[in-house]
Amino acid sequence: MRKIQLTLIQIDNYGPWTVTPEPRREFELQVLQAELFAELERQFGSRGGLVFPTRFDNLLAVTNGISMEEHREIQRLINQKFPVTVSMSVGAAATPYQAQVQATLCLQRVGSSQSAERRSALVGSPVCYPDQDWVQIAHMDINHSTLITDSEPIYDTHFLLQRAHLSLIQMFLRRNALVFYMGGDNIMALSNGLEVSEIAEVLAEVKAEMGLELKAGVGAAPNAEKAARLASEGLHEIRKNRNKSTIIFKSA
């Protein structure tokens, strides 16, 4: 059975650290979170993975093809470079939602996120066999978003995009898929287990609910980098050709 592998990356004891010995300046915390995300993206990305910031103190990475020893190497680098440490937990399943549930439960079993005793844990179960590695990503954007950006107040546009993001989260979550905002008008869904027709149903639901038209490139491959590249190529073809297709699927 093909599986997606997800890694939960959690800053150890982060809440207490931010106020010890006294509350740290907010801009310093924001810089730390941004730089930590950038370094994790760089390290996992160079190995074919893809990291999503989620809450910034908790991040999710698609890590098919990345071994536990490579996880340990990345963890050591992060722990040496930053004033905080991170723990990691790996889960693999047929759907993205179940993979992150497995990763979360494994990490919760070894200690609280705000425990001073839990540091640099690395737990979980990766994909067992290379031929099981499979990642499916839908890369979506909103039609005519530039017109909205150029005609509406920027915060109104931001609010509209976040409403679309939240709507997609709810609709995909019912189908055991995970959605992440990527900046601009770009949104990605980890969509293992979904047919293209099911993704089309979601886009139609958003149009009916919000009046927004979306298009999507869907890519499937043994790792996240390849799947994301194929998805982006499909989306680019829709934009370039301006045809009536709302979805293009590409597989490695």
C-alpha cells in the first residue's frame, strides 16, 4: 500500500522558554520562528521533503524518502544552530490526516510539549519499503486574484484569502486531506487517497459557497519535491493555456 510520510516537528518547552527569565521581545520570537522554519525547509527540501509552518512552534513536513538517521542529522544541526531544541515524530499512512495522527500520538507518548525533561526526541515509524513512498499534492490558486488585489483594500483581500483557506481546510479535512496556505493566492493540499474528481468537487463547493473560482495542478510522485513540482507544472499549464480545464493531473 502506498503511504505518505509526515514528520511533526515541535519546539521543546517553547512556551516556558519565551518567558524565561523574563518575557522575550516579540520581534525576537518572530525572527526565531521565521529563521527556524527557513532552516528546516532548507534541510528537508534538499532531501526531497517539504515543510509547512502550521503554528510555527509545531511544523509538519512531508518526508517520504528521508530516513530516521537523516532526521537525526537535521535535528542535530538545528539544535546546534538555534537557542531552542526540537523533537520530531514520524508517521506514515494511506491518508495525510492519519499520518499526522500517528506522528502526533507517538510524540505525545514521550512527553509534553512544555516539559523541561523532553528534549530532542526522535520517535515514530517511517515508510517501511521504498516502493510504498507516494505523495499527492494539489496546488491551487484563485482565478483573477490580481484584479482583487489591485482594486480592494489589502486587508480585505487578505481576509478573503483566509476565508478561502479555511473553507478548503474544512472541505478537504472531511476527506482526510490536509491544507496549507503558501502565500499570495496559493494553497496546497496533501491529497493522498483522493481522486481528481473528488478534488474537483471541493473546488465546486468553494465556488458555490464563496463565489470564488479556483484551479489546481495535482502532482503525484515518490517524494514531496517531485509531487509539488508536477503540481506546479500542471497549474502553470492551466494559467498559460487559459483553457477551460480547472484541474490538470501529472504523475511521476
